Amino acid sequence: MDIFRYIQDIKTHLKLTFDHVDGWFEKDKSILNYQPSNGGWTIQQILEHIYLTNFYLLILIEKGCVKAMKNSLHLELESEIKNYNFNKEKFDKVGEYGAFEWIRPEHMEPKGELSPDNIRRLITQQSLTCLDYLEIMKNGEGLLYKTTMTVNELGKINVYEYIYFLSLHAQRHLTQMMKNESETIKN
């Protein structure tokens, strides 16, 4: 396992995904506030949901980062790196809109209480925070702490995988926003 390549791949995914998310804030208000025919969320609501989900995931990521760095003082990092096996296929399903049933907690549902500018600023800060954590754990330390992720039965995942999950979650919603936009064009 090339841990440096792995970390770089997560950084690249994060940057590309959140650059695309950021682009949605430039769309016309009629597109952002369009209610899709299936009764789903508007793009504005999806963007707020991305922020809320990031907020709660970042609490776990921060705790995980602190614990992983503490574990690096007494656990064998080289052995963890050598024995690590990333199940990319199972994770990549997280980024596919509609790939499996996803029941989000109520606290991650948009309430419409934040302005688009505020949501944009917060999401930008969240993606930069993820990049900071990757820099802090730049030598593989993120492998040294795991916690359970129930979504798609991922099970125990490490801190890097949590950051990748956060990025994949946003990617999933990019597809949803594109579907909303294409419906506005048809109507």
C-alpha cells in the first residue's frame, strides 16, 4: 500500500468534488429553488444538506484524527500500512446517487435557516478542514483509529475513509442536482 498515493487520491477527490459543489452556488435562483416533480429537495436544500452532513461527519473526523495521532505514539504504523486493504468498490457505491437505500437522520435535513452565501462559505471551510486533517495525518496515522459507519454496511472505517466518505456523499448529491437542473431545462 502506497499510503502517500492513497492520501493524495483522497485530496484530489475532495478538491474536485467540492470545486463542483461550489459551482452550483453560481446558478440562477430559478434553478436553485426549482422543486423537482418527484417532490424531492431543491438544489438549495441539497446544498444545505451537504453542509449539515459535513458538519456532523467532521465531528467524528476531528475526534478520529485526535485519537489516531495519539495512537501513533504507541501503535505500529508500518504494520498497519502494510496490512491495510481499501475496499474501493464498496465505498464508491456511496458516491452513486440511488445505488442503495439511504435513510438520513432528521438533523441532517435542510431547514432553510441559512443563506446561500453562508452555506457556501461553510462548505468551503469544511473542505479546507478535511485537507488540514489529511495534512496532519500525512504519514498514515489515519489508519490507526476506526469507528463504525452504518451507511451501506461499511462497518469499521478509518479516519481517511471517513474523509473519503464525506467527499463521496457530496459527489452523490452532485448527480441529484444535475437531475434537478435538467428537469428545469425541460420545463
